[in-house]
Amino acid sequence: MIRVVLMILALVALGLGLAPGTEALQTGDAPRQMRHFWHVFAAYALAWLLVFGWAASIARRLKRVEDRLDP
């Protein structure tokens, strides 16, 4: 479980590092241009958290079923 959390955090950190476009960085207007799209990044992060939570939920339920089937 800890490995999954660390992997998610690494992917989020990578995504945040790649968020501003290179053209915004060249003009120096990255904070001003990206400020208007904070809700897009928040929704994207929330969507990924929901996907990973859903996958973890499926894994837990599958483990429970496998445990019940093995005598």
C-alpha cells in the first residue's frame, strides 16, 4: 500500500513539474497564464485520485474474494 501511495505522489510531482508549457516559460508569463486554469489542474488531480482509489478498491475486493475461495 505504501508503494502505491509513493508511486502516486511521484506521478503527481512529475505532472506538476511538466504542467507549464515551454512557451509560457520563455515569455516569463507562466504564473499569470496558468493562474486562470487552476480548476483544470485540480479536476485532473481529483480524477486521477478517484481512478487510483477505484483500482485500490477493486484490488481489496478481489483479495477478499480470493481469500474466501481458498480453503
